[in-house]
Amino acid sequence: MSRSWEYPPPSLFIAGVWRDASDGATRPVINPASGETIGELPIASQSDLDEALDAAAGGFEIWRRTTAYDRAKILRAGAQLIRERASQIGAISTMEQGKLHAEATAEAIACADIFEWFAEEARRAYGRIVPSKHPGVRHFVTKEPIGPAAAFSPWNFPTTIPSRKMAAALAAGCSVIIKPAEETPGSCLALARALDDAGLPKGVLNVVFGVPADISEYLIASPVIRKISFTGSTSVGKHLAGLAAKVMKPTTMELGGHAPVIVFEDADIDLAVRLTAGAKYRNAGQICIAPTRFYLHDSIHDEFVKKFQAIAGSLTLGSGLDPATKMGPLANPRRLAAMEMMVADASAKGARVAAGGNRRGKSGNFWEPTVLVDVPSGARIMSEEPFGPIAVTQRFSTFDEVVERANCLPYGLAAYAYTRSARTAADIGSALEAGMIGINFSVLTGPETHFGGIKESGHGSEGGTEGLEAYLNLKYIAEG
């Protein structure tokens, strides 16, 4: 039986104060499994944003002078609190986003790892001394925090994505104003509360909500903000990158994907099915790196589909708080409409529905795990990211043919391949145009590794040493 959890009232967090909007404006927070309102979210006014900017400016002056050792100590303490509260944070995520409580709890634990890793990495943000050709002159290259950062995160991973942004920025010595998704406010607020309880100075972290376009345009234009980080759709990312370019502010953009999966004739089929099905239907497919376009060799196509559709058909749908559930709802009704449109379009153009393909029930945003077979290239789902529990297949016969198809889209976030051949693995790893590639493996996230795409999937990284570097300025000093 599922445990009864209470959803905490959402708030703004500005200058270390948990508070309502100055003008009292709110919008509802909806549970996607039931359609019920579970909270009222304060919507920041312009005066609230001005207060957040002032707080971030003041917080930066305090935090930049805090040693990396002391910053790390606070971030590690925050990580420990997140770890202790992981089940509660997971329940908040499930209630507002829909994913399984076990997945959401694991996500919270992973967030603690992110904060802990960046806390330690901040102590290793070394500069260097460069040998000089001028006698008596020393050359230094130092690293300094870039300044207050504005971060914008989506609803699909409401703890992981904010954690990547906040942990890297705070570890580097930057203050942060973050605007999480309005659909999933409680998850990020729980992280902020852990950091506040850990002793983070007031004003170093501020959390605001509101009309996304209004907030992003106002914060990006402010002279206080020195760095922009955004995760979301390619279209919005292009718009925000343009706004940042007008005021010459650096950006990290983690945008849309449409990950190809190539299964060669010599692949371990059972391994490929198990790993890709798990990755496809996790979080109801609402993952930017989810495997979606399955290119299956002619000789193994039908066997792969048979085993894959068996897994899809076995998944129990329901509330993420119910331990018996194997896949939760989509996060909002917009995704249901998108699933209906894409399945109808593909079917009309000749694709076969091998599993699922329909909405489940009349309440909640439930969509059946779906497999579309032999989908023509002209179907919209072959070029538009479904961001839902739909896998699509095509057949291939040669290496060059499948590489061309895998690389044909403007996206380049993640890609996957399965083969027993070391030569094929090396060749496909070199040939695929993506920022992250899994070969006989499906987990492409970790605090210590690069996370980011190429082409229209964005630029920069939100993991590894590269994620920290994004919040540091280089300064060259020649001292005679």
C-alpha cells in the first residue's frame, strides 16, 4: 500500500526568507495522476524579482570571499540533509510530476551526490603559473567566480536538473537565482531548504516562480546577472540565447534531443531490449536523452520488437506513490495531446502500432507504453521529439545507411548502439553526432561526467569539471 504524504505549501525564497509574492498572486499546482490541485504557487512580481537581484548581488559579495574549503563544507552539509530527506523529497516530486516514488527518491539521492562532488571539485579549481620569457616577471592564470547566475530548469527532472545548475554555480563561488518549472516547484524548494538549513548565507540562493518569458527576459537583461543556464526546448533555448547575446552574457544550453538507438546484427538482443526498454519508459519517456528512434538490423528487427513490446505491455500504470505502479502519468495534459497527434500521424502514414497507442482512463495524464513499428521517415515523430512513452522502429542493412539516418536530424544530445564487435563499437562511437553516446550501456548521467549536446541540442556542459568551469572566469596577471 502507498504511504500518505503531505505536499508542503510552495513559496518564494528570496534573501533567505520563505515568503509569498508581494502582490499575493498565485497559480495552482496539479497532481498529474489525479488532476487535483495540491498547492497554490506564489507568482513573483517585478518588485519580487528586484529583491531577488539585490539579494543575489549582495550574496555574491559574501560568497565569493568565502574560501573554497568553507563553501565545500556547507555544500557537503546540504548534500547530507538531502540524502536524509530523500524519500520525502521524492514524494514531493511524485505528487507534482508523476514519476514513481522509487525513481524520484533515487533522483534525490543522486542530487546529494551532485552537491557533494561539486563541493570537492571546487577545491581543485586550480590556476597555473606560466614560465615567462621576461626576467623578473611572473605570469599567473587564475580562476574567479563569474558572478550571479540565472538558472532556468524544466519539470521532467525537478531535482536533478536544478541540482546540476545550483551545485556547480555555488561551488564556483557564484550566487544564484533559479526559476524552476511552475508545474514542479516543491522539488527545487526542498533542495533550497536543505541548503538553507546547512548554513548557506542569506541571498546566495534565491528561488522564484512566475510567467517564464517575463522572468527570463527580466533577469537576463539585468546587469546583476553574469551567467545564464537553461534546460528545455530548442526553440526556447534559441530565444534565451539571443537575449543573452544582446548583453554579451555566456550561456549553458541543454536543449532537446531525439536519441537514435542502433542495434546491429551481432548485438546481445536480450541486453539491448532490457536496457533500452528500461530507459525508454522511465519517467514515462519524459527524458531528453531517452532512446526513441530504434534503428534495428533487418536480421534481428522482428525478434527485438517482440521482446520489447512484451516489456511495454507488462508495465502497470498508476500513481507513482503506489509501489505496484511501473509507469506513472505524463506530467501535464499537453503531453497527452502530443502523444495522440504523433501516433495518429504515424499510423496514417503507414506505421503499425505494436503495443499501446492510447490514453488510459479518463482521469490523470496516463498514456500506454507504446511501440510503433516500421515508421516511415515522413512521420512527424521521426523528426520531432515525442518526449513521452513512445518507441519507434525502422530497419537497416548497412553501417553507412544507419549512420546517415541516425545523424540526419539537427539534434545531437544522446545516441546509443549495441554490438558485440569492438571494431563496430569504435567506428559507431566516432561516427555518431552526439554529445553523449552509450555503447552497450544506457546510463549517461553522473556528477563526474560531461552532460550536454551539440548542434541544436545546445552547448556547454552541466557535469564534470566542465560544468564547474562554466561558472569561472579566467584572469591573466603579469607581475614584474
